[in-house]
Amino acid sequence: MALIRDLTVQGLQMLLVVALAPLITGLIRKIKARLVRRRGPPVLQPYRDLLKLVRKETVLAENASWLFRAAPYLIFAATWVAAALVPTFATGLLFNWTADLIAIVALLGSARFFLALAGMDVGTSFGGIGASREVMIASLAEPAMIMIVFSLALLVGSTQLSTIAAFMVSPNVGLRVTLGLALVSLMMVGIAENARIPVDNPATHLELTMVHEAMILEYSGRHLALIELASSLKLLLYLSLIACLFLPWSMVPLRPELSLSTLGAYALGGGAYAVKLGFGCVMLALFETAIAKMRVFRVPTFLGAALMLGFLGALLLFVSRGL
Amino acid sequence: MNGIAFVLAIPALSAPLLAALPGYRLSALVNTLASFLTLLAALSLLGWRGAPTPYFLVDDLNVVFIVLNTLVGFTTSVFSASYIGHELETGRLTPAYLRFYHAMYQVMMFGMNLALIANNIGLMWVAIELATLATVVMVGIYRTHEALEAAWKYFILASVGIAFALFGTILVYMAAQPVVGEGLPGMTWTILVTRAAHFDPGLLNAAFVFLFLGYGTKVGLAPLHAWLPDAHAEGPTPISAVLSGLLLNVALYAILRFKMLMALNPGVIATGPLMATVGLISVLFAAFMLYRRRDIKRLFAYSSIEHMGIVVFAFGMGGALANFAGLLQMTMHSLTKSAIFFTVGHIAQVKGTQRVSEIRGLTESHPMLGWLLVVGVIAIAGMPPLGIFMSEFLIVSSTFAREPLLAGALVLGLLVAFGALLLRLQGFAFGSPSEGRAPVRASYLPIFAHLALVLIAGVYLPPTLVTWFQHVARMLG
Amino acid sequence: MHGLNFDIAHLLAGSLVLVSFLLLYQDRLYALLNMFAAHAIVLSLSVAWQAHIQDAPHLYITAFIALIFKGIIIPVALHRMIVQLGIHREIETVAGIGPIMLAGMGLVGLSLAVMLHITTDANLIAREDLAFALSVVLLGLLIMVTRRNAVGQVVGFMSLENGLVLAATGARGMPLVVEISVAFSILIAFIVIGIFLFRIRERFDTVDVHALDRFRGERR
Amino acid sequence: MPTAVLLWCAATLLALAVVAVLLKSHRIASPLIYVATAIVSAAMCVVAATSIGAAQSAAVVLPLGLPWIGAYFLVDPLSAFFLAIVNLGGLAASIYALGYGRHEQSPHRVLPFFPAFLAGMNLVVLAADAFSFLTSWEFMSLTSWALVLARHRDEDNRRAGYVYILMASLGTFALLLAFGLLAGPDGHYGFAAMRGQNLPASYASLVLLLALLGAGSKAGILPLHVWLPLAHPAAPSHISALMSGVMTKVAIYAIIRILFDLAGPPQWWWGLIIILLGGATALMGVLYALFQADMKRILAYSTIENIGFIFVGLGLALSFRADHFDAAAALALTAALFHAFNHSLFKSLMFFGSGAVLTATGERDTEKLGGLIHRMPVTALAVLGGAAAISALPPWNGFVSEWLTFQTILLSPELPQWGLRLFVPATGALLALSVALAAACFVRFYGITFLGRPRSTQAAKAEETDLWSRGVMLALAVLCLLTGILPGYVIDLMAPVTQSLLGTHMPQQSSVAWLSLVPISKARSSYNGLLVFLFIATSALLAVFAIHRLASKATRRAPIWACGFPQLSREAQYTAASFAQPIRRVFGPLLFRAQEQVEMPAPGSMAPARFRIKLDDVIWNALYLPLAEGVRVATDRLNVLQFLTIRRYLSLVFGALVVLLLVIAIWR
């Protein structure tokens, strides 16, 4: 019985993220457009795009291999699972125990692995460029992420998201240098991982600058749809990760009994979650409109900074538990 | 007694016979036969050894050497039978010289056996000189300019060595004479050891210095080694084998005897450090010299210097473990090195050259010779599962616990030598073969025998041999 | 052991060392040979004296050999050879005579130091003779390594060997002395013949350096 | 009992070597030998695996080796575990070779040494006294040296063999000295006796350094790794798999045996040294790998990286043990062992794959390959699995050991020493970096080799390999996945090992609910490979189902689009070198003095523009060239002594005499 309930909650969460993801993308696009005083596409445009893509016939390059066809599903699945494992409105979900933060990072890593491979499959130079730049970025972003995980884990004594969230709401967090460092670094990593300005520009097809787009250049139809969905899922994941780690208020620990109050609590949590997401979107949009795209070979310094920040945070905790 | 008589008589008698015999096949056969009989006689000494007489003595120590000596002598004679035949065909030797060769071979064996069996230090000296002069002649036997050069060099340096050894012997006698009285007793080993404690230590010191240098010249220790490489390179290969495998041991045996004598006297200078130092110098020196060699036989001659260095080092370190290791190392080196020289002899014949740079890809052109060479060199480089690994294991590990720095230096030498040997080996055995693909008519038997012995010793030492070696090691103190 | 015997033995041994010094001093071949003959004669005298005081008749044989073989035959043979091979008469030495002499002094001092320091209880004659014998040996070796000339080196070796004989005869009742001296004479004969056969004019090593290098086969 | 059985098996292997020698290159030789080795290895693997947890049996003493001691052989949990690894690799290699061996041009240079090599590795792990250990150790090196020289006509292979055998014997001597210290002056060469005598701290530390020098050179830690990328690729591929996947593990075994078992209680800084070495090795290894073009060389360098990873685990275990955090030590050691096991699996798989490619195309250079996924689908699938596992992607096994190591690092703030507190997180960063880079490296490896369009005609008409090879590769891939999703069982298998070495072990895993992995406590951290796998599978299937059902599954093949400018020539594809360029820009200048020169022809000239990359092997230049130079100078100086005149030689003798006389004149 309890199992059933946990499963349903978990299932809800999974559906929620996948349903929410395109909205986030649309929202950000809209806000950015308004910021530069354009009307911009409607917020629900991404859903329409996805539906259109899914209905279309898929065009494959002649020499595309089975890997090319399988990759979108794997990418989507991995990202989806990762996203589903991040607590959104409620902590202590059933499957939160199946993977901790490190595992989530690694899941995103495997999604990227297949994306890069898919980019190289057809054998165009664009795919190559995209893949090589992607792995370069990732190879710096991932350690930075791991460092952030370290600093949180050292602080909380756990790599378990629910535990961390629980700890964060508890009064004994205090204001810590480490957390600040971790937050900044996490944001930088998130920007890089989601191919946002200034690291990459999701809206461009100018070959010298594009990274993510270059890899998926050969995709079309349902495959493209899946990949797009996956990338918006990823964005959502990062937003809700930041939310869960740094603004974990009114997140509901899983309650044993299914009462009205519980539902109320869930509703409250959901609302809070929505607010957090909206805040995140606005922030991101502001940041993106404020800053310009940087050259690809300046990215390492950017991410190196992130890595250093994360490492500094972890080191501080290693050296003294007081800070 | 009769065992001793045979060991000495068979070579002594067969030498003139061989000088008289025409036809190399017959004389080679006789030579082999004589060596074989000598071996049998020597083996009989294992079982039954007479009481020491004023002139002859057989004890645990020299039985090791005698058996080894006659054994390698025998196998070498087998090898030389096939080797000499080829030399005759290519006309490097004439039948007349062959007679001389076989006769000298037996003279040499006689000299060495006598030196080993002698109970009288004067007699030992005479015998070693006899053997040396015989080898001098053998080295020069090809009569090429190079051979004569080598022989001449050998001769001069050996003569000085002889003089030193004699002076040392005289000094020993003078040290003994006040204690044991004039005449023969003063030179009889068995008497000397009983009274050595009362000898004048100072005289013994001087004596040891001269004996060490004199006989050390023949062992080929580092500053005194000059004759050795050329003699090995220029003489007929069987002689190189005998030089490396036996003559060095005989000289070493002499040094060991006097070391024992010194050990019995409380007042004398410590001989161990002296020997260890010289040994170490030889090892390092030879190790570095190995790299630049361009003549395959000279290469292995230097490796002989290195190994003698190791042995002397081991005996210098002393102690049951190190002495045991030293004996083992010496035995293994004789067997391995002579096996290598057998192989090298055949290789030089099929390739028609001794130049390192012109011998390549043996495992392909002559698989048997090639792989035998590989095994031999691996053995001499001290890799398991062959015998030398065990002895080097014991020497290094036992030294490291006592004298870490010395062990470090030794290991350095071993490594450098290893590098050189393997570098050359890869050149010889692998790569695309060089010209000279003449079929081999080699006698693999001696090579197999030696390598098999080395392999067995590396894996399994029979307990009897072990206890015996250990006893000898204790004798050496 | 009465004084006179000792004194005479001492005198003879000492004079042998002296003659070695003279050998060391020579730089003309013929003079060197003559001096060596003198060396041999002194040796045979001293050996004979030892034979007398030890009343060991067999030593007379040694003395005799020394006299005939080394005192006469060898020098004459070498004379002939010099003439035949046309070896020129100068002996070129490694260093100047002066330093070499000094080195010789040092060697004698060394040998005295070694022997007298150590033989605290050996009997007198033996001790003195030994010291002198050792110095003769060392001087002989010094001659060998300082002379660039084959004949000179042979002479050095022979004087070295004289030192040995002196020591051997000095040792009371040492067996095999005669045999040893004979053996050594043969050895020397070999060397001399060798020189003669190989036409070795100047250096001990070879007729021409190129052959040397060729056979060593190692020089780049 | 198991000891005896395993010894008999090893003896059989040796006998097989003899048989192989006798058979020379007879037609049936190859199948006969490989089938036999497969059977024997399978038997040994089973026996070893079953005897990990078995009760401690008494040592078998044979009257071999050092006479007055004899040869001791013993299977304890540690050796049993490594025996299992060794023989699993042996089994895989033998079966693979059944197919692969047919393409061997000179089988008589491989067949005798293959079983001998296996026997050598087994005996190293079985040995329980210094002498038999070192004998087997050197025997192992020797046989593998012969195998490296199997293609001896190639100059590079000979050079590789030479460097290898030199480093190997350096290592042997170092171990020899280490054992000399452990055995003490009166020669207690048996391991049992060594445990008995407690060394002074200084000696123990010396032992540590010597052991690192000895076993480390075989494992390939910095800066002793130089031989590895030369030798491993030079051998035939199934041998490369053994050397990389298994022999390095034997070296790890040696380290564990000496440091955890024989050398007595550790100092805290021992761990630190090993951790730092490991971190540096991991990073440098993967960077080297990223800049290689040769398939097998990439794999060899990635071996170095993984060894570094294992070393970090060992170092952590050692420092935890020094501070008596036994549970943490057990976790760290388990992580290291687990990674050793995983690496042996996927590295063998990768080498098999590259061997298959090699035989199909005759090319080792990735720049000449490509598009093989079409020609050799099964190989491509299996290698994809291996690549995913080696890049530590969940739910594959590589990730589990990585995850455990990170968990261990997260425990390290409890360590009191500042040195550790400062350097452990730094090493953690290095590890994270090298893991990410490894993923990049294998994207490159796989993408260039198997994806894209063929870059050469050989690649264009490659043929899928034989049944045996495919079978083995798939089996290994499946094993990688299984150990990834059911790690609990493997960890419980290792419990006796840590128990015997540290006196404690990780909490039992296979009993945890949902089979998830809980190293310390559920609230702290947990990972469930099985569920992650199931999730991914289900959601992927869900997506497929949804889309194919509810939307179109219509597909059309069309020419490459590429933004409308498809460059159809093969050369227009991205190359391995260009793929590595961004990362080279980041790390190259600092660590490799990388230089890129562009030669632009004058306008109008027909000459091609050239782009050259120059990478210095800093370690080689800084460490090994000077050594070689030193030897050269020394030999030159000494060689003069070969050409002196007799008079000068006499003066040498004279000098020696005078010196000695002076000595005794001055003495007392």
C-alpha cells in the first residue's frame, strides 16, 4: 500500500518535470524577448514545436547508424531519470535513495556521452566540432560539479539530496562562505551545461559559435523532439537543483499517512516550487540579456574559475568545519 | 689415492699421446675420451678420497672445483671436437697445429687439476703457471697478428702475476718457517692451517697482498683484467670457454685457500673488505665496459669479469649465506658462460664473423642457436628460473640487510650490466636476420647439458649438494 | 747466527738494491745490459753466500744458473738482438730520470716500512733480506713501467725476478727454490725469444699501431 | 587444498608451454593450446573464486627454490581474489585467441609463452615466500617480454621490449631489496616469518619506497610508466589485454601484499605519497591517452589512468588504517579492489575490440579508421559497452567503483593530519577531472574509430570478426553491466579480503532492500544501479512506445545535410587530432609543452597547408634521457681502458700493488 502511494508520488513528480520542462524554455524565451522589447513567441510555443516535430517524418542521413537512432531515446531517458531524482516539491521520494547527487551528475554525463557520439556518427565536420567542444566543456564542468557536491556533502555529511535539503532548512546551516562559493560555482556550471549564453547560444546556427546545436544538426523529426525535450529537462533539472539545495523552503518530507494536511502541504510545496522556478527563469533571462557570448576558447577560463571556486569551497570545509 | 692418481695421470699421459697422434678425428675422439675418464676419476673422489699426503689433498672445498673442472673440461672437449672440424675445413688451423692443440688441451687440464689437488702451495703455484702458459700458447694458436698480440699481452701480464704469486708464496713460507720449521712442512697446506694462528701476521698481510694481486691477475679482477678480453676474443672458442669456465675458478680457488689461511690468524688485516672492494670495482667497471663492445666474444669476456667480481664480492662479504651464494654463483657462471661460448662459437662459424653488428635475427635464421643464446644470456643476466638468479638473490638480499650502500652499488652494477647484455641479446636474436645462413652442424649436447643443469639448479637444489655447499661455506668462514 | 755471516749477506743484498738503482739510472742500452749482468753476478754471489751459511748445497745450482744464464747468455743475446734489429741505443723513459729515482727511493722506503714494521719476530737475516728483496722487486717493476723500450722492460722484469730469487734463497730451507729459478729462466727465455720473433723494436706492444687498433676492432 | 589444486593447474600451464614448444607451428598447436589454457583458467578461476571466503588453509611447502626454506605457496583471501581476476582474464584471452590466434603470422613465437605467462602470473599471486615470489615475478616479466617481441622484425617493438625488460628488472631489484629488508640479515624469506619481525619505522618506510619503485614500475605509476604504452600495444592483442588488464593487477597485488600485510603498521604519510602519486598518474595518464592516435596506445595510457585511480583508493585505505579508521579503510580498499576488478574486465574488452579492428583493417591508427559500426556491428556494440563502462557512466561497473572512491574521499575530513586534509580534496578534484577527461577520451576513441565515415579503404571493407571473439566481447560487456547493476554481490565477495587485511569489512550489501548500495548509512549516501538501469530502460521504452504509437514513425533516408554544405570527401571529417584540440589547448602548453605550427603556402602555390603538433614527453626528457646520457658518458670515459698499451696496464698493476702495500704499511 505504502509502496503504491510512494510510486504514485514519484510518478507524479516524473510527469511533472517532463510536463513542466518546455514551459520553462518558453518562459525564458518570452522573458528575454520582453527584456529586449520584442513581443516574442507565446510561452507555450515549445509544446507546439515538439508536437510538430513528433508528427513529422524523420529524415536520416544515409550513413546514419543504429547508434544515431537509439541515441535520442537514451539521452532523453537518462536526462529524464536524472531530473526525476531531484526533489522538486517533496523530499524523501521513493527513488531519491536510488541515486545521490554524484549519480545524478554522472547520469547527465552519460546523456552527454551519447549526445557527443551521435554528433560524430554521420561524420560531418560540424558534428565533430560540436562533440569535441562539448566534451571539453564537460570535462571542466563535471569536476566543478563534483567539487560542489563535495562541499555540500562535507557540510551535511551526505550526498543524498533529500538529506541535504532537510539539513538546509534546519537552523544549523548558518551563513557560510562555502555555500556562497558553491552557489556561484553551481550557477556557472549550470550555464555551461545547459549551453546558455555566454558559453553557448541555443538560438544560433552560426557554425563557429555553436556547440550544442552543432551536434544535433543532423537530427530531425521525433529524434530532434526528444533531444530538445531532454535539453529543456536538463535546464529544469538545474533550476530545481539550485532550488532544492539553496532555497529548500516548504519542501515536504514524505509523510506516512495520506491525509488532507498532507495534500495541503504538497500543494504548498508545489506552489513554492513554481515560484522558485519562475524566479530562476527571470534571473537567467536577465543574466543572458545582460551578457554577451564569449569565444569558445575563453570557456575553459570561465569553467576553470567555477572549478576553482568549487575546490576552494571544498577545501575550506576540509580544513575547518567552522566556516 | 688412486682417484687422485687418475685425475692427474690421465691428462698427463694423454698429452704426449695426442701430440703423437695424426688425424684430427681420432685425436679429437681420444681427447674427449681422456676428458671423460678424468671426469669419472674426479667423480670417484666424491665417494672415496685418500688421506692428505704432503703433496696432494682432497677436501670438500676443492672437490667442488675438481668435479666442476673435469665436467666442463669434458663437455668442452665434446664441443671442440665439432668446432675444430669446422676450423680445419675453413683452413684456419692445420692438422699439425691440431695435434699441438689437443696435446696442450690435456696439459692445461693437467695443470688445473694439479693446482686444485695440490696440498703444497709451491706445487699449486707451479701448476697454475703451467696451466697459464698452456693457455697462452693456445690463445696464440691461430697465428693471426691479432691472436699473437693477445697471446703476447696475456703472456707479459701473466708473467708479472706469476712473479707476484711466487713472492707471496715465499712470504707465506717465511711466515710459517719459524713456527712449523724448515723445509716441506712450511709449504704443506694441511700443516699450515693447523698452525696458522701463530704465524707472524705482518708477513701474512704482505703475502696476501702479493697472492691476491698475483692470482687476481688470472681471476681477471678489475685493475688486473687487461689480458682477459683479448685472450677470450682471439683464442679458439673452446679455449675461451675453458678460460672463462675454469682457469678463473682455479685462480679464485687459490685466493680462497689463502683467505682461509688468513682467517685463521687473529692478528692479520681483514681480507673481506679488500676482496669486496675489488670485486665491486670489477662489477661496476665491467658493467660499463659491456656497452661499447663490438666483438661478441669480447662482450662475454667482460661479462666474465663482472661475474668474477660478483663472486669475489660475495666471498669478501663472507658469512654462511654470502659464501654459499658465492660458491653457487661461481658454479653457475662456469656452466652458463661455457655454454654461451659454445653457442657463440657455432654462431661465429655460421655467420662467419664475430662482429656484434653483423649478427642479427638468429632466432629466425638459426632458431636453435638463437633460442639457446637467448636462454644462456638470460641466465647470465641473472633472470629466473635459472641458477644465477638464486645466487644473486642471496648475495644482494643478504648484503642489503648488512651493508645497504654496498648492496646499492652492486645492484647498480648488475642493472647496468643487465641493460648492456639485453641490448646486445635483442640485437643478436631478433630483428631481420643478417646474411650468413649456413646450416649448423653444431653439437648441441654440451649446451643442453649445461643449460639444463643451470635450470635445475635454479629451481631445485638437491639437499646433498646444499649441505655440502653449506659445509664448504662454513669452512670459508 | 754470528755477525759476520749476517753482515756479508746484508752487504750483498744491499748492493743488489744499489745495482737496481743503477739500472734504474741507465739510459743507454748497452750500459743497461752491462749493469744487468752485474746485477745477476751480485745476485749469484749473494745466493752462493746463502748456500754457504745455510749449508744448503742445492742453492749453489741456483747461483750457478744465475751467473751463467743471466750474467752472460741473456746479456749477450740481447746485445746481438739490438744489433740485428737495429734498435737505437737511447732508452726513452716515461719521465725524467730524476723523478724516477725519487720514486725508486720512495719504493725502497715503502718496502722497508712494510717489512720492518711487520716482521717483528722473524729472524734478522730473513727480515733484512726480505726488505731488500721486496725493494728489488718493486724497483724492477718500476723499471718495467717507466721504460718505453722492449729491452729495457725485459731487463726490468729480470731484475724483478732476481729479487724473487733473492727472497726465495733468503728463506731458510725453502723447497723447490732451484726448480723455481729454472722455471723462471725458461720464462725469461720465452720473453726474449718472443721479442726476437715478433720483431718488437720499441714498445712492448706491437710492431705497428694500426695493426693493434685493427685487431682490437673496437676503436671508432 | 585449493592451494594444491591451483599449483597443479599452474604446473599444467607450464607443461602446456613445453607442449607448445614441441609442437612448433603445427596446425593443431594453436587451437589445442588455447582450448587447454581456457579449460585450466576456467578451473582455476572457479577454485579461486570459491576459496575467497573459505577458511584459511595451511601453506603448501615444496622442496623447490631456496633449499633450506623451500617454496611456500598459500591461498588466502587476498590472493584468491586476485587469482580470480587473473584467471578470468586468462580465460577470456584464451577463448578470444581461439579466433584471433588464427591470424597470427608466427604462432611459434606466441604459443609457448602464452601459457607460461599465465602460469607466471598465477604463481606470483600464489607464492608465500620472497624467493618464489620474485622468481615468478621475473618469470612473468620474461615471458611477457618474449611475447612483446613476438613481432620482432618491427624496430619499435624491439625498442619497446628493451625498455620493458629494463624497467622490469629495475622493479625486480627494487622488490628484491625490499624483501631483503623485510627478511632481515639472517634471511627470514617466508612471508609468515616476515610478518613476525617488526621493522624499525625507518626501514619500513624504505620498504614502502622500494615497493613503490618495484611494483609501481610494473603497475605503471608516474614516473615509471614509460615502458607501458610502448610494450602493451606491441604485443598481440590478447596479450595486450592480459598485460594491461591482468598483469597490472598482479602489481597491485604486490603493493597490497607488501604494504598492508608484510610491512607492519603504516605511517600516515605513506598513504599521502600514494594518493598524490595516484592522482598525478590518473590525470597524466588520461591526458596522454587523449593525445594519442594509436588505438592500442590510447588504451595503454588509459590503463595508467585507471591504475592511478586504484592507487588513490589504496592510499586512502593506508592512511585511514594508519589512523585506525578501520571501517573507512575497508571502504577505501574495497573501492580499490573493485576498480581493479572492473578495470580488468573492461580493459580486456577494449583490447579485444581493438584487436578485432586490427585484424579486420590492419590499422592501429585511428586516423585511418572510421565507420566500422556498419561493418562490424557486434564488435561496435560490445566496445560501446566497454567505453561506457570505462568512462564511468551509470549504470555500468566503472561508475560504481568511482562512486565508492568518491564516498571514501568524502570521509577523509575525519583524518587528523593536515597534510591529508589539504591534499585529499585536491586529489579528489584531480580524479573528477580525469574521470571527465576519460569520458572525453573514449568519446574520441569510439567516435573516430567506429562512427563517421571510413577514412581508408581498409576500413571501408573491414569484415566482422569471428564467432569466438564476438562471443567473448559480448560476454565481457554483459559482465561489465551486471557488476554495474548488482555491485552488492561483488562487494560481499571482497569482504573476506578486507577482513583478513584490516580486520573489518564493509556492511553486507546484498541484503539491503532493493539491492541498493549503502556504504555507510542510507541517510548519507546510497546508489542503486539496478533501479537506475530499470528506470532508464523503462523510460526509454516508454518514450519509444509513446512516440511510435501516438506519433509518426515514418523515416526517410537522405543525403547528409550539414547545414546544406555536405563535404562528402572522407578527409573533411573531424580527425582524432582535431577532436583533441580544445583540450590540448587547455592542458597541452602546461604539461606537454605542446606547440602547434601552421605552415601556410604562399598565395597561388599549390603546396598543401600543413598543421603540425609537437608534444614533449616531459617525464621522458627530464628523467630518462639524462640517465641514458649518463651511462653513455660513463662508458665513453671508461672505454679508453680498452686501448692502453701493455706498459700502461702494467702501471695499473703496479699502482694497485703500491696502494695495497701502503694500506698494510699504514694499517694499525
